Amino acid sequence: MQKSTIDLRSDTVTRPSVAMRAVMAAADVGDDVYGDDPTVNRLQAITAELFGYEAALFAPSGTQSNLIGLMTHCGRGDEYLVGQLAHTYKYEAGGAAVLGSIQPQPLPQQPDGSLALADIEGANKPDDIHFARTRLLALENTIGGKVVPREYLAKATALAHRHNLITHLDGARICNAAVQQNISMREAVAGFDSVSVCLSKGLGAPIGSLLCGDRDFIIAAKRWRKMLGGGLRQAGILAAAGIYALEHNIERLAEDHANAALLAQSLSAIEEITVTAPHTNILYVDLPQHAVDALGPFLRERGIIATVGSHMRLVTHLDVSTADVERTVAAFKDFFA
């Protein structure tokens, strides 16, 4: 019997479970542009309550959710402070600048994923016609698999608010961070005026993110969502998957973290490679150059898909079992033997 494929490229590759597909098929739907989809409305209400905000808005992707947030908070010619490695700056096609006319001010990332408080303060522009108006600080609470310390986030958001800056959190893996720190979702987003919550990574939904904030902010955000092409019609089919994900797949993220830890520990026994211990479900493997070209095809022959490079990322998720981890370790050992 052919073995199942193990996909370690990202936690975005998860597929809806049988139970999730069932609730999608049975979802009560309406036209969400009119606000008539009861399942979307329920998802938005559940998410707002879970994270402690007045309201939430369903968007097709995290990229769009972040962009909607930035464009709602900032006007043309405004500036936002952001890390050089942050998703909103590096991996979202420059949308804030191209579509929002918002200037990013990238700051160097510290080894733990944070931005130095002195750098944030120093980058905040004075009220002068020569400068873009510094308007917002955008942070992430996990970056490169690292969970940014809560104490740092509290200091950074407090500093921003002292300078009358808005704070936005790209919470792509916010639930992973909360589970790893054993805190509530509300505690995980403390200090942020808005947050983008992704459903389609470790939580296993096929699509969707939610932007959370106060009620007036979300009303304004809905206009930007429509302009950006995110106004969906009978979206309850998708929202039902999101509700299922929030109700069933948050606590089980600890299993992904444990599998990542097992994978890291087991791979570290191979002398030729160096493994970075994971905080959550993402680990990195440094490979010798001679292995880079050959490892990918070798793994694929054994039903394992991974993005191979000299600094290789491996991601565990709900479609990767402990047995899959053991099979992956065996393949690595066979290769380096």
C-alpha cells in the first residue's frame, strides 16, 4: 500500500477534515456584502469575543486582512514602522505602499524577532512638513518560528501609544503563540488596537483571516475590503470552516509543537546538520552545501515534500502525525548515511 505524502513546507497546506467539510456543506448562507450571511456574522462575533474586540471582519486572506487594517488606520502619505523581516513589509508584495500610498519605515529585527525600543522611538518622525507622518507600529508575535515575549510587546505597544501611534498585530500564528505561552487569546493581543487572525495555517481552515478592532474601525474597514475585492457573497461555506477551526483546533496546536520538538531533537542527532530548537511548530535545519541539491529529490521519492535550502524550514501541522515525524527522521538518517 502506498504511503501518504508528508508535506512539511508550511502549515498552510492543511486540508479540511471530514468533520470540517460536513459543517461547510451544511452552512446557512446569505449575501455577506449585504451583511446577510448568518454564518459569517457568527464567525465575526465569535472571533471578536475570543480576542476581546468590539467587532471583526472576515477577509479571504491574511495579506488582505493586514492590508485592510493598514489602509483603514493610515492615510495617503502616512508611514508605518515595521520590521525588515515582517510579513506586511517583506512578503505581501508591497501592498501598503502600492495600493495604500503608505510609506513603510523598516527597522532591523533583533535575534528574538523584536524591534529595539530605541529604534522604534528614533524612527518616530516629528510633526514636520518634510516628513511622512508616522502613524502606526506594526508587529508580529511570532516571527521565523520564534514567539516574541509578552513583556516586550507590552513595552512596545505602550511606547507607541505614548507617541500617539496606532498599534496593529499581524497575528498569522497568534493561536500558536497563545498556546505556547499558555495564555488566553485576549492576553496575547493585549496592547494592540487591531489584529489580523489567520484561520488557514495551523487551525486548518481552507481559507480566511479576520481583522479585529473597535466597531468604527471595522465599519471603515469594510469599505476597504470591498474596494480590494474581498466582498464575498455566500461566504458562510467558508466561515463555517473558520468556526469549526476556532472551536476544535486551537488546543490541539500543542500536538504540532510537540511534534516539531520531537523532529528537532531527533534530527539533531545527525552530525552533518544543525537544528534550531523550535518555539512552536516551525524549526530550521542548516544543511551542508553538498546536500542541498540532492536532499529534495531523495525526500520526494519517499513521499516527503519539503523546501530544501542551506537554511531549511520544516513545519508541523494537523496533517503531520508523530509517525510522520519518525518517518521523516528515518529518511534524513538514510540520506546522510
